[in-house]
Amino acid sequence: MIPDSASASAIRTERLTAAYGELRAVYEVSLDLEPHRVHALIGPSGCGKSTFLRTLNRLHEMTPGAWVKGQVLLHGEDVYASDVSPMRLRRRVGMVFQKPTPFPFYSIAQNVSAGLVTDRGLSKADVTNRVEESLRRAALWDEVKDRLGADARGLSGGQQQRLCIARTIAPRPEVVLLDEPTASLDPQGTQRIEELVFDLKREFTIIIVTHNMQQAARVADTTSFFYMGAMVEHAETKRLFTAPVDSRTEAYVTGRFG
Amino acid sequence: MDRRRARRLKSDAMVALMGVAVLLAVLPLFLILGSLVLRGAESLSLSFFINRPAPVGETGGGVAHAILGTLVIVGVASLVAVPVGIAAGIYASEYRGTLMAKVTRFVADVLNGTPSIVVGILAWTWVVAVQGHFSAAAGSIALGFLMVPMVMRTTEELIALVPTELREAALALGYSRGRTTLVVVLRTALPGIVTGALLAVARVSGETAPLLFTALGSEYFSLDIDRPMAALPLVVYKYATGPYPAWHQLAWTASLVLILVVLVLGIAARLATRDRFRDSR
């Protein structure tokens, strides 16, 4: 809880190990991620990048048999400390998933405000304002402003994903986790999300998991390469792609495996 | 060319076979419904829905007391059994791997396969014999016992169908596990759960055996669940096994009314829980 020199980083992990029972998906990963930047996690399927992401908002532990060792520090605070409520933590560390997950039976506006209901301090007018603000930030406002009460399932896949981003940023988290957010989208939808990610880093720290190296190269300031549960190399994106230090990173970014 | 024709023939033959299978499956249903309408509809009149039975020998009269009775007995049973069944279903689904969930599931399956007359005897032993008199409440208890496992199993299966992603999305917004289950998971599975509950209501509405020695039957209008009460299946049973041809006619009509009551309940519940987006388009 004491801000130290490390609090300059938004998220820092110390020898973080995450496992499902006997299976160690992430092994002793230490990473330092600065605020207001886009950090990409890349690597082949099963390398632990998604599991690593899910330890940051403590969603990992919701899987039966899952456990974590090591530390995750959010602005210097240990998120696994016994006095930290995972629910409150998840309001500070938002997450967007691979498949768009609008809540059925919720209108577009209700979907965006879904994360605000746990915040008792907000008046009805506050919520309405926050819905508009979030939809504008998610670059969806102009497309849905005339049908806020309509079924969210009527939106296209790309729009649904931007709706989920709006829902995630509405409670004003500090960090936004994106788990392969464009995996189910067409090239156009993908491009809009990438532009959005670039805009959002002014207000949020963004960590994006992607299996698409071009995407990492386009949107990320720093990139970390994961391989078999270990974090092999972490560097400025340009450096990682042009002058990787580790031979495994080089093999991966040049397309020799994965 | 020959092989193509042979394939086409084979395909047509299979389609025809499946058509026959479908016909065989729905034929009994239409036969039952058809004969009910044919035989029951002629005495169907407004008076049948608003009057008590006429004394033997007189014409007219109705089964309104039994319609009311069935609604009360099944209503009280549902009021208790549906929430309990849904809660048990949520438990068995959300805590799938636990011993308690496995035991609950096993007990529900056994109860599901128990003949209704056995449940009736149980209700008689526990309630009627203890109190010393027949009562509608005892009937409700028997029907409730039959409903709980049915509702529980459908709820459990439908909750398991809700995508994990949806659950995780709610958790990731900072929802507690309870709120996630109630607001997102249960709401998503609700239309199916309602259908399941309705099937349970429909099934127990026609149960006769457990009511024979609990609610017993009555000739009068009553809302007092501590006393014997009329019910449609009991009316059908009594009239169908009675000696007078006029009674047999009443039995047919009462059967038709029983089916109509279940149908109306079904439609009402569907309307109440419809998807406001999908259906209003």
C-alpha cells in the first residue's frame, strides 16, 4: 500500500506464477508496464499470455483449481493482498474479451451502464452522461445515439465489441485489458478497434493480448514475447521486432514458428 | 447417372421414413385432442365455467368449483415448488463439482422417477393422517414434491447453457458472484426456465393419484386449503367411473377444460416473460 519508486509503473508483476492445478500456465513472469501506453503480449497459442492477463484482474482465480504465486502491483498496491476486494479491483482493471459479450435482454444503453450499477454515488443523470461519454470514447455514439433503447444484439460484431469497450471504460478504470479483441472481427472492424486503442491510451493504460504480430506492431508501444509460460523478452515494440535479443523471439517474429 | 439416381431414391426413401416417424409421434397427440374436442365440445358452454355441478337427473351445471380448486391447489404447490426448484437448480449448476450438488442431483433424479401415487401416500401419511382430515394443502404438498425435481433439473441444464464468456464479462465489471448469477446468468436462462416450470405445472395439473387421498374432492366452491377441495382431474375421475351417461359426458368436457386451463396458463406465462426486443419487432 506504500507508494514507492515502483509506483511509476501502472502494473508491475514480480515472479508471477499462475497455474491450473498441476499445470503451470505462467511461470515466474516479472514485467513492468508504464501508464498511458499500449502494451502488447504476443506468443504462440498456449504460451500463457491470456492467463497472465487474467491474473491482473484476478479473473484467473475464478476457474476451479486455479492458483497464483508471486505479486501483481497496481500502482504499487499488491492486488493479491488479503484486504483487497477482487470486485473493487475489477472496477479499476477492466477487461474486454475475444468474443463480444453484450448482455442479452439489455438495451444498448443498459449494456454500457451495466458496470455503473455497483457505484451508488451516481445519480440517474450522471449515468446518462456517463453512457454518452463512454459511447463517444468508444467511437460508437454516432452509430447508436438514435437507438439507445434498442437490442444490443442487433449491432454488428464490430459494433458489439466497441459496445463492450464502452461498457468496460464507463466505470473509468485505470487499466484496460484486451484479450484478442479483434479475433472474431472482419478487417474493417479490426481497424476501427485498433484506432480506438490508440486513442484510449491517453486516459487508460492498455494491455492487449494478440496473436497477430502486425497488430502488435501497429498499436503497441511496448511488446512482450511469451513462450511456454515464460516471458522471454520485453522491449519497445520497434526494437522487439527489428532487433530481438533472444533467438526464440527472433524465430517467432520472423515467422519461423507459431 | 445411375448412381446419382440411386442416391436420390435412397434419399427420398429416408425422407419418407422420417415423415412416417414424425406422423407416428404426433398422431396420438392429435387423436387425443381430436376426440376430446369431438366429445367434449358439445356440452361446453358458459355455464360449464361458472356453475357447480347440477344434482343427478337435472341437466346443466358445470365444473367451475373444480377449475377454481385446480388453480388453488396447483397455484399453492407452484408458489413453493418453483422457487425451491429454481434455487436448487442454480445451486447444482453453480457448484457443479461439489458433493452436495451431486447428492442433490441424484435425489432429484430418483424423485423424478417416483410414481406419483407414492408421493400421494407420503403426503397422506405426513399431513392427512397427522391432521386427521383431508385437505387441499396436503394435495399441494404432494404436487409440490413432484414439481421440485422437474424444475430443478431444467433450471440446472439451462444455466449450464449460458456461455462462460457472459459470466466472465459480468465478473470483469466488478459484479459479485451472486449478482452475476442473478442479473446475468439467470436472466439469460429465464425463458427456458419458465418453459420448464410450465411443463411441470402442466404435468401436475393432470395428476389424479396424489389428490385422491389428499385433496379428496368436493362439490362446493372453496378457497380454504385446510379442507377438502375439488380439482379437475378428480372430477374427471369421478364422472368417468360413475354410472350415469350424463356423467360420462361431463367427464369428457371436464377433460377438455383441463387442457384449456393448462394452455391458457402456458400462454400467459410466455407473454409475461417474452423477450421484449425479439417479440416487439
